Amino acid sequence: MTNSINVLKQQSKNYILLTVSVLLCLFILAEVNYPQLTPQSELALFAMLGLVVVFLRYPVHPRFANNRAFRLLDVLLIGSVIVCFGYVLVQTEPIFQTFWLDGKSLGDRAGAELPLDYIIGGLGLLLILEATRRSIGVTLPLLSLAFLLYAGFGQFMPDWLFPHRGYSVQRIVSQTFLHSQGAFGIALRVMFTYVFLFVLFGTLLERTGATNYVLDLASRVFGSSTGAPAKVAVLSSGMMGSLSGSAVANTATTGTFTIPLMRRAGFQPAIAGGIEAAASSGGALVPPIMGAAAYMMLEIVEPAVTYLEIIKAALLPAVLYYTGMLCIVHFAARSRRHAPGVSVHSPEETNANEQGEKHGKFLTLQGGIFLAAFITLIGVLLKGATAFRAVSWSLLVVVAISLLDFLVRRIRGQHSTTETHRDSEIAPTGIGVSGLRKGINFLISPCERAAQSGVSLIAAATCVGIILGVVTLTGIGGKLPSTLLPLASTNLMLALFFLMISTIILGMGLPSSVCYLLMAILVGPVLLDLGVVPLAAHFFIFYFGMMSMVTPPVALAAYAASAIAGSGIMATGFAAFRFALVGFALPYAFVLRPALLWLSESGGTPGVWTVFVNFSLTLIGTVILATAIAGYIFNRLSLWTRCVLFVAAFILFFAPTGLQFIWVHAIVTLTSVAIFYYNSRQLSAISDQ
């Protein structure tokens, strides 16, 4: 009897979670495209639905997930979320003017808030901190709490901690929760306007079988080459990472397929996990979807840029990053004598010849949906539409094609048992009530998955809003750059190095998008004062925010990969760091050579020849750097040879590209070619013996 009651309670909780998740997605789709609420009202409702999902999904601690007292606590917290965020909605939206206290909206009461406002605001801050702790860990809540204490006790801070006059609790609550410069500020606005829709887009594409299509496409490209499974992991993780925008999520999904493939081919567990983690971390850098930080640039970069400009700027660095990874993987595979013809399919797939034709048709349909979605996204963007409108059209196209395929197959009645089983992953199947139920499930399942994977970002965005509210209130945002600038005022490389270190350290404990937002606001102005092109400066921070996912000792993507590979965490982390080393050099290259981002020195549009020369030199440097990292070309490289190649790669990366320096690049390139040739001759001599 007790078990039946527990099962019933769990089912009720799941239904509530599903309902709120679907409401969250539908609300965003409707409000972003056809806004009806005021800006703060829509963000309050957005945060309210997101935090309700957090408290439904994440227990106070996994150990107490089934504890009755803590379940009652969750109910209490959910009710408090509805009260606090609903209060902001009611006190802001004109339709509820009858309920406004003192006949004024919350915004009109700024500076003269009522005691009830402060009580609601203080409780709201506590709810945000707890929701963030549950969903992403303690680092960001503790950082936010530190900023709140800084705001309250600034007058007691030493000189090196930027003292200020200090603010009352009421002033802090007003700044960080009740108005639009805190929790309901730019961070949550970006999540609402851009990020969540792209999360939904990615989950819907995965629901249609994009993972299977991408893996099959990659295996066809590299099926007979050296280290084919590792190259499949690199290519598929790059493509899938563009969908998810999350290094850890990408590692957990594609790694489930690719890491076992690499292990079957003979790769050591730590190496297989490292390759997957490094490839997944770069996925958020691949246009057109990219990671959440790309959409934050739309709101932060000055002068303002369009989403299409961000995609264009990200293209060549992404090509260079994955070219470098493929080269490292190729040479690493050769150095370990991996057989060139290793199959990337499981034995079950290899033996299932009788299903080949049906599987091919299935993947053709997946590919059609995949390509249609991307063509729609890019096409609508090229017509000048906003990013959220473009992804909304892409969502509509994916749903329409999937449902149309379902109707056509129902009319034709061409369904074998096996085909029905396979197609259940891409479109609803069945007839009558059963078919309708599966059709509805096909539509709501991506909403549920998007909500459950996106609510952690909602909690993080509101928590970051607290920090940004304190930054605005205390003025530390201007003090920190003014202190760092003199340290590197005469040395751009030193300034870039300081920024890289601080971004990586901060990114070890925070989601990369959160790390980017904080660093872009706090330290980004340092680079602008040093004459760096604004978009290049923001891409520099963006890249190292992602590279923190594979930087030991806290390399979250490598942690996820090690769990799948069954390898040591540190061994996998250092392997991922080595395979991603090209990504640590690229940001310096495109800051010094903005042509790699399709930008001129002044931030305008460069000539095609300028882009070609800069890209070609950096591409050659990328290949040389990959050989130096792998320590292998046709044969093993000696230590001194690797050192020479490292120097050559850095010269090709960072030396000026003017005509007066062309001889430097020519000498470096010819020297590298000579090393390659000498290494090949060594292999021939060994073979002759």
C-alpha cells in the first residue's frame, strides 16, 4: 500500500513537472515572438516557471530525495517562488493595476519601496541562491553571497578590495531583486530572448534523430582512415555541440556513442575520454547555434553587432580549432599504430545487413530535417530577421516536416514492425488514440527535455543578475579595469595573459556562459582601452570560458568523459587539455589578427585577400602546432624537433602579416616543410632496412 502511494505521488510530481515544462516553452515561444507583457513582467514569469521546475527536479540533496519532510520543504519553496515572482509580476503589469500598493507600480516606487516589497525581495534572493545551489552547485551562490556582503560592508574593506561607503539591506534588495538591474537584468533577458529557444531547438533536433544522422555522416567521412573512431568523435561532437551549446551535455550525449567506439579501436580510456571532452568543448564555438555566450554578445558588445556578424566571426576560428584537433588525433593515432580500417559501427550494426536499406531511408529523413532546419535558420537570418525569430521558424519547419512524414506514412500504410520501432524516435506512430498520444508526446517531449536542461541556466542567470546588480550599485565594474590596466598598459600580450588566467580560473566553477558574462563586464574594458577590436576581445573571453571545461584540475567536460570511459579524472583531464591546446593559441591569434574574425583593425570589413593570407598562415601554423603536440608525423619526433616546430607555429600564429614580414613566414614554412620531408625520409630508411 505504501509503495503504491509513493508511486502515485511520483507520477503526480512527474505530471506537474511536465506541465510546467511545457508551459515554460510555450510561454517563451509566444512572448518572444508576440510580446504582451512589460519587460520586467515577462522576466518575472519566466524566472518563476524556471525556478518551479528547479525545485521540482532537484532535491535539497540526493540523499534526501525521498524524505517526506524535505518533499514538504520543496512544496513550501515552490509556493514561495510563486508568491515572490508573482508579486513582481502583479506589481509591475498594468493589467493588475487594481492590486498595486499605494496606487503605484513597483517601478514607480523605486527609492520609496514599502516594507512588504523588501520582505518579498529578500525572500526572492534566498530562493534564487538555493535554486542555483541545487541546479549547478555552490560556487556561484557563494560568489553572489560574497558580492552581497561586499555591498553591505564595503566601508570596512581594505584598499586592495575596492572599498566604498556601504549600502543598507533595503537598498541592496531593491537593486538586486525588485528592479531591472539585478535578477531581472541583462543575464536573464539573454536567457529569455535567445538561449532557451536554441536549447529547445537542439532538443527537438535530437528528438528527430540528429545524433544518429551526425554520427553516421561522420563515420562515412572517416570510415577508412587512420584513427577513424577518434575523427568521428571530433566531427560529430563539433556538429552536435553546436546544437547543445554545452560542453558537458555534449560530452554526455555523443560520448556515449563515440568513447566506446574509440576504445574498441584500441585507444586508451583516458585518451578516448580526452578526445571527446576536447571536441565537445569546442562545439559551442561552432556556428550557427553556438553557446549561450554568443547571444549575450548581442546585448553586451559595443558598438552593437548582429547575430549574423557573430556567426561570420566564429566560422574561421571554428574551422581552425577542429582542423587542429583532427590533425592531433590523426598523428596520435599513427603514433600508436592504430589500424586504418577500424570499423566505426558496432558488430550488431555491421551484421544487420537486412536492415541497411531501411536504416538508410531513416537517416536520409533525419538528414533532410537536419539540413532543412539549418537552411531555414540561416536563410531567415540573411533576410535580416532577429535570432529568436529565425530559430522560431526553424522549430516550425522541423515540426512540420516530422508531422508531414508521419501523415504520409500513415496514408501509404508502409510500416513494418522494425520501421515503426525505429521511427518512434523521429515521429509519432500508431493509429487512432494511440497515434494521437504518441503524436502529442513527440511535441511535448522536447519541451520537457529543454526545460529540464535549461532551468539551470535560468537559475544561474538570475544569480548572476545579483552580482551584476551589486557591480552597478558599488561601481566596482569601473574600479577593477582601472586597476588592472596599468599592470598591462604597455603590453597587450601581458593583458591577454592576465585575462586568460582569470577567465579560466573563474570558468572552473561556473558555466562558461556565466563566466563570459562576468568577465566581459568586469575585465573586458581593459582590452578595449588597449585598442583591441571589441568583438575580438569578447571572442577571446568566450573561447577561454569554453577552454576552462578542459583545463585541470577542474575540467568539467573531462569529468563527464572519464565517467563514460571508466578512466581516471586527472588522466582524462590532462589528455583533454593536450588535445585542446590549439584552442589556447587561437584566441591570441584572432586578437592580433582580427581578419580571422572577418574584421579589420578598425572593426570594419577587411579585404578578401587580407582574410585569405591571415587564414592561410594560421592554418599552416595550426597543422605544425598539431604535429608538435602529437610528437609524430611519419615517424616519432625528437624533443629538439618538436621545440623547433612549436616556435615555428607560434611565429606563424602571431607574427605580423605585412609584406615586410613575408620573408619571416616563408623561412618558417620552408623550415617546417624540411622537417616534414626529413621525417618521411627517416621512415623510408627504416622501411628499407
